[in-house]
Amino acid sequence: MSKEEVHDLLVKLKREVNNLDSSSDIHNEMNSLITDIEQQLELNETSITENIRNYIEQIEAEHPRVTNILSELMIKLMNIGI
């Protein structure tokens, strides 16, 4: 796993979020989460996967496609040691 694969997943996640209603809370929350993930990646913070896991628990029933991408992202981050 590489940071390039993580970047590709973030791009995929951004596309999926852009398909959501832009006035919805989930749209704004996801954009905030993506920004947080990108910042934490820059700093190599290990708490990033815990933040993603917590967020998945909150949205998994309503947004399964977003949840799947987040789950895949979390696994890739753990595989590269973040």
C-alpha cells in the first residue's frame, strides 16, 4: 500500500461526496473530514484511523457507499503504518 493509493481513495471519496446534496449536513461533514484526513496525513498522525472509524459508525446506515470508501481508506492507512 502506498500514499498514492490513499490519495486515489481520497479523490474517489471527494467525487462521491460531490454527488451528495450540497446543502446536507453529511456533505459539509464529509468535506471537513476529508480536510482533516489530508492534514493528518501531512503530519503522519496515527489518530486518523480512529477518527475515520468513529465517523463510519455515525453514517454507515444512511450512506453505505461513502462508508465503503472510508473503510477502504482506513485499511490502506493502517497498512502503510498511519
